[in-house]
Amino acid sequence: MHTEPSRPHTLSDFTTALDKLRGSVLTMASLTKKNLQNAIQGLFERDDDFCNHSIADDEEIDLLEIQIDREGIEVMSRFQPVAKDLREVISSIKIGANIERVADQAVNIARRARKLNEHPELPELHLLDPVIKLSLEMFEDAIRSFAERNASLAVELKARDKSLDRLNKEVTDELINRMQDDSTNLPAYLNMIFISRCLERIGDHSANIAEDVVFAVRAEDIRHLGK
Amino acid sequence: MSTEEHPIQIPNSTARPLELTDDFSPGETNFIKVDNFKFFYGKKEALHGINLEIPSRRVISFIGPSGCGKSTLLRNFNRMNELIPGVRHEGDITIHGTSIFDPSVEVIALRRRIGMVFQKSNPFPMSIYENIVYPLRIAGQGDRSVHDETVERCLCSAALWDEVKDRLHDSALGLSGGQMQRLCIARAIASSPEILLMDEPCSALDPIATAKVEELIIELKKDFTIVIVTHNMQQASRVSELTAFFYLGNLVEFDETRKIFTNPSKLQTEEYITGRFG
């Protein structure tokens, strides 16, 4: 595997099509990040409007996933890319699918937040703080590794996913303890457990994105290693 | 090996034909061995010390931009370049351990062992049947039953039998472009060669005719070692198991085709196959 930068493609249309595909992935990621922030804001500010925005805007992200698939197929059928170009197209399509699932988790969080907002605020909500922080950081870094073609950053995300799994388990165990002590708020604790689980899934999707970045940049398949 | 010029050798009774078939085993890793091979057109050095080992019964693609030396190397395998005045070589090419430049090697016999198919189909202006038996006739084989058997076997191998079996004595020039090219392949294998050299065999064919020839190439590798020069990257990735990338007379990379087209080791290879130069 060589690491030197290469020159532009002879066919400018091909470069334009690849850039467009890449741009669509980054646009989708940006909208998804906004939806996640809205869902989290709706949760902590107890504002259903933010939650509703997050749920409504998911449709645009779904359409972008379809657009990315279409653009990827078009690049493959028109230009028959090989080597790193082919890896980039394949990875872009797979990353699009993972971003769409992150956006679905934002919708799930927003729906759970609306349920929590129906009842008085519980201090245990802040147990979620470290899970939220790490999952959002992971998603941002996964997208940054794609944008910057930074395989080192992507590899490092795999390790952070294990930390997120651990955090989610700690929060879930703590909330289960509270449920045993305070059965009156049982539905609220359950919703928090679900939200923590959604955040953990966002970490998984971010790790998947990171794997695709490593494949695109280094032609290495780092999936399912060490299992 | 010799650095002197090699004029065309006239076959003579004392020259020993190159024996390729007797004891070579299928899958031999260095069936064709190119050893520090340099080739000169006059003073111009077209190949700069190529080293390459080609296994038997595989399809090997030579790729690279025009003028990179891939066809020059291909035409050296059957010493066709010697038809050009003023050429010379250094280094050696061996087939099954025997130098093709050995003075004892009879060049006509060598070419009988190494069939060649060209970019433009070149059927002889005679019947389909006579095109196939021509190599047998010049080898002194006059038995009609051998002719009949060879025509059917070679046309079947070239996936052409069903299309022409009822008009074997019609002119070959009445065939379509794709059929003519498959006829040339059938003719090339009529003398039972070990090696088939193909120099852009599909560049003048439509996609369906190309697919038929490619299917044929894959089928023929059971019996032949096939070296194909192509500018069509997709064709190289479809039909060959090994690919050699040449640039400016150098062999830049030689590896499994799967590796070359998914993750080449050299930047030049990647830039060429992805369309960034050439």
C-alpha cells in the first residue's frame, strides 16, 4: 500500500461525480448531527419543539441516503472505478447507510425525550451526560475521519466504542438500581435506559463508519477483528 | 544471453524444435521466465531489464499506456520482433527452462508452439475449413481424417462450431468480425501450442463478440498459458488471474489481478488503472 498523494483524474467529469458523492455524504452527516443536537436539546431543555424538528427532519436524511446510493451506482456504471476510487464509492454508500441509522437513533431519542417531558424532571437524567458526550464526539470524529481521509483517527474510534459500551452498561445498571428503589418513576427510568442504548448504538454506527474510512484509505478490512 | 542481433532463422533439418510439452507440469510457476531482458529498436532501448516469471495454464494480462513496451515483450515470446530490421536484445527468455534464443531452437517450430492472435482478425482468404488446417498442412500433416478432427475440435474450443458447421467450406471472409477473431483463435490452437499470445484481441469487437472471446479465453486456460495485451482495464480484471503493469519500458508491478485492481502496491499502477494518466 503506497501513501503518496495522486494526481487528479484525467476525466474531470469523474472527479466532479466523486466530489458530488462525497459532498452528499458530508451534507447528510451535517444534517444528522443537527438532528442529534435537536433531540438532545429537546431532552435537556424539555422542549418538544426541538424533538419534533428532529423527528420531522429525518425524512430529508432518508432521501439523502437514497441520493447517495443513486450517485454511487451512477459513478460505478458510468466510470467503472477501480482501486481507491472504487473503495471510496463503496465506502461512501456504506457510510451513508450508517449515517441514516444514526439519524434514526436521533428520532428514537427525540421520541423518548417527548415521553420524559410529560413528567417532572428527574435528576438521574444527568447520568446520561458522559454517554451523550462520548457518542456525539465519536460521531463527529467518524465524519471528520471521512472528510479528512484520516485512517489513524478512524482506527482510534474503535477503541473508544468499547469505552462507550462500558459507560452505557454503567448507566443502565445504575438506572435499574433506581427502578428498584423508586418504582413510581419506572417508565421514566426505562426511557432513559432506552436513550442510553440509542447513544450506544450511535457509537456502534460511528465505529462502522470508521471501519469504512480505513478500508477506503488503506484498503484494510478491520471489521470483526478480535472477536 | 547473447547481445548480438538475431536475424530470422531459416528452419533446417539439424535445428532442434523447442520441446515444451514433454515433462512440464500444470501450474509450473516459472513456465515462461523473462530474465533481465532488454530490447532495442536500433539505439532506442524499449525494454529496460524486465524480470518476470509467468506460470503455466494461467491468463496473464499486460497493461500499460501506449509505448510502454507490453506488445514488444509479447512479440519477443515468439521472436516476432526479429522481423523488424535493426533490433537486438540482451538478457534471456526461457520457456520451460529452455532459452528461446538458443541457436538450436528453430524459430518456425517455436512459433508453432506459441500461437498468436492479433488486434485485427486476419483470416486467410480461403474457406473456414482451410483456415484451420493450414497450420497442419505447412507442418506436413496431410491426413484428411486428422484435418476433419482438428477442424471440429478447434472450432468447438473456439465456441464457433455450432455457428459455422454447416458452412465450413464457405469463405472465412464472410464471417462477422467476432466470428473471424474466434476463427483466428481456432487456427492459433490448431497446431496444439502451449502458449497463446493475444495482442488486444477484442479492441475491434462489439461488446457481445468481446464477451464471447473473453469466455473463450477463460475456457482455453485449462489447456494453454495465455498472455493478453489489453488497453481495456475491465477486460484485464475479468479474464486474467495475473496482471503486469508496464510503464516506459519498465515492469512497474506484477501481481494477482485482484490485488492490482483493488489495492495496487505502486502509486504509478494506481494512477494508471484509475485513469489519472496514460
